[in-house]
Amino acid sequence: MCAERLREAAGLGYSRLKERHLREHAEKYGRVDLELGGSAADSGADADALPTDARIRAAAQGADDPGLAALFFQYGRYLLLSSSRPGTQPANLQGIWNDKLQPPWCSSWTANINVQMNYWPAEAANLAECHEPLLRFVDDLRESGRRAASVHYRCRGWTAHHNIDLWRTATPVGGSPSWAFWPMAGAWLCEHLWEHYAFSRDEKYLARVYPVLKEAAQFGLDWLVEGPDGFLVTCPSTSPENHFLTADGSQGCVTYASTMDIALLRNLFGRCMEASRQLQKDTAFRVLLEQTLRRMPPYRIGRHGQLQEWAEDFGEAEPGHRHTAHLAALHPLEEITPEGEPELAEACRKALKRRLAHGGAHTGWSCAWMISLWARLCEPETAHRFLDELLAGLHPNLTNAHRHPKVKMDIFQIDGSLAGTAGILEMLLQSHRGTVRLLPALPENWREGRVRGLRARGGFEIDMEWKDGRLIRAALISRAGQPCRLSAGVPVEITADDGALLTVEAEGETIVRFPTEAGRRYEITAAAPNRAFEPPAVSSSAASHPSAAYQGGELQ
């Protein structure tokens, strides 16, 4: 089969293959265009004219090259577009580019962070179709996951663990319990089912996937037990791949109620409750989830002012550990935000600083996650610093280099590339917790630029242009006709596509609410407009908890 395909490809010749490839990718790739202002290398030469490997070497030496960030962003979209299409398998650790008979980590789907990272940019980067293989994968996994839940744990619903193969293995694998035992993959993977709905607002799709969400929540309900302080907790519990120190100095990895477990289940229960409301079904189940949420433990702040990783404030066996699993509550989830939970957000900031002070973010994928975490904390310069570090460590062909202290070879892992693209998205546009935020973490190096075709939760498509670090104008296309709560960072006026100035509900100087109609375009103009907004041409190169009711672009 492979030899036959290679012969057919060779018979077409390079020119025809390239033409066919461009035609196949053009429509989807061209939906988004990003410009981040001029980019000049330290030598004074135009960086865009340099070979990619030279730009990466220059970035490693501290060159300022915003164009490289824009190129990396589009390259990430290209990687996902090439390796994840409807009808294919989801992108794994190397995507479709594994070249080894015995690849690192079997080139599998590692579901305690890595496969999720691959799909963080899918919706916002306007590649929703590329999400389909993972969404179908989750539905497939429910079948084997039911057996794992029943046989291993005598629980209802379905579950999965950290390592999943082509045959949808849902059981734990052999190895240290710090990574092999982790029955929370189902809860995390279900967030992707919800995200596809949140960006599209397609209720027929939601009705189709609701049983998958519900069964994952049923496992969570059965998995919870009453803990020593009366809260409902997970037990046994781990924080993926990490260890803690007990009071007597001994090292362990299994305890109860890790913060990541609690965040994932709280999030899943909240999504199921909202789906139940939207679909107007399962009232009794929704009430049960509400009652369970009230009995789950709160997030806790530890002795260093950090968000605790475990229920108890254990010492850290590896303070600079590459995983920041407990901060999933900040990103990619929306359990903690600076606006809604400022004290917990500050605890997340201290946890990050503590990790980094001890050498954290030393692998490509963990460095990429840092971009999004700091963007969610609205710290653009720190987010940009980690983007610079990610760019400086790339392989010469722009792929992410997984350089781990325990691994002697440089490995390509696609998750660092795709999570890096997601980090750039978080710097430019956020839409969690019911608010569309324009340029929420714009760094000084990107003082001017424009972007076309990004997507936001609530069924919106966004174009933006900015100068001197401030939004000048934007356009919002409503695909689902949902109301929008918009934070632009500057006072704005909203004009409909018929030229009518909208009456908006203002919240302070820079946040407005306004209704939208499906299919209509809304111009968003800063207080001192001076010319009409023209989208760039395609280039080559606030509720306190997600269980609150989600209504389009806002939480009510």
C-alpha cells in the first residue's frame, strides 16, 4: 500500500504535487492572516528575507523578530491542518512526522497534557474541522472506557488514563503510579467536546455529544468519596508525573484530592449542567451535580502563597517540575481568572514563579504552556519572554524541540509547536468566562499589527488592527446570533453593517454588552477613528464559576 502510494506520487512529479498540496490547503489556511509589525534582525537586515534557520539562531542570540512569531503561528496552523483532518486519526506526539520504528513514547496519545495541547489552537485558529479526529476519538474511547470504569473501579460511565493507543486502550499501563495511574483523562478530553460547542453554538452537535459528557460525569460522581474533612474527594489521586514530600521527608506521589483532579471534575460537572440547561433535559441529574459541587473542596493557598498542588500543603520533591498540572484551573480551563478570583489568580502567579525559580519550563511543551498561563494572568511581557525562549529552542525547520534533562537526543514533539500557536492566540484574543477580550496580553514588541479571521467562543469571528499598543479598530462577525460582552481595553463604538450605531450597555470605560444577529458584521472602532477598517489580505508567509449559565458571549 505504502509503496504503491509512493509510486503514484513520484509519477505526478514535484510541480503537480506542490500545486495539489497548495490547492488542498489554501482555503482553510487562508482563513487567518497575522502581521506583527516590522521585524528587523540586530544586524539591521530585513529578518523576513533571512532563511528560517538563521532567524532561529538570531532569536537565540536575542534578536527582535516579531515576524518569526507570526511565521511560527501560521506554521502551527499548517501542522494541525496537515496532520488532523476529518476521517484521520488525531495528531499524536509527533503528528504524522514520526520517522522511527520505536519512536519516543511510542508516538502515542498522552492524555495527561500532550494530546490536549495539540488541539488548543483548533477552534480559535479557525480550523474547527481539524478538531474532528479528536472529537471522534473521544467518542470511540467511551466504549473501552466503560469497561475500564466497570472492571477496574466498579463505577458507572467511562474513564481513561494517561496513555492511549490506536486501539483506544483506556486502562492504566505498567509503570510508576506518578504517571501510569491517572483516571482523569476522560474528564479532560470532554472539555474538547464542549469547546467545539462553545465556539460554534451548534445545539444539534451538543445534543449528540451530551451522552459522552454525562457518562464521564457519572464516572466522576462514583469516583468521589468523602474525605477526612467531609468534602467529596478523589482517592487515590495523583498530580501527573509529580512527587511530593511528607512531613518526615519521605517521597510519595499518591494521595487524595489533587488540585488537578478537583479542577477537572468541577469543570466537567459545570459543562454538563450547562448542557442540560441548553438542551432542557436531565433536570434531576443537573441537581445532583449542583449538590455534588457544593460538597467538593475549595482551591487552597499554601505556605508560599502558591496555589496548592495537593489537598495538603506538601513539600515539593522537584520544585521546578515540568508539569504545572494544578494550574489547569487557570488555563486551559476557566476555573480561576484574575477578574473573578483575584486571590487565587495571585496564588497561580506565585506557583508559576516558584516553578520557574527552580528551573521549570525546561521542555518545549512546558515552555509553550507558560505562554498561555501568563497571558491568562494578563502579563504580556512574561508571556512574550517564554515565546522568545520557545522560538530560540526550535529545530532549524521550525518544529518544536523536546529537550529533556533525562533524554539524550533532541526529539520533535508537535505539542510544543501547537501549544505555542495557542499561546500567541491567548495573547491576542481571549473569550473564556463569557467575555471576548481583544488584545488582552499584547507585548511591547508587537506595538502595531493586524489579524484577520480569529474565532471566539459564542460563535464570533474577529478581525483586529492596533497601533502603539492600542486597538484602533476591529470587526466582529456573529455566526450564531448570541449577545456579546466585549472588553477592548479602550472605549469603543459599535456600528452594524447597515451603518447604524448600536446602543450598548457599558460596564466602565472599556467593557460593553450588545446584541448580535447571526450573519451580521459589527465594526468596533476606538474612540478617535480616522479611517475605515480594511481587513488584511491573505499573505503567504463574569460569573465566578463555569457552572453558571452560559448565554452566548456572556455568563448570566
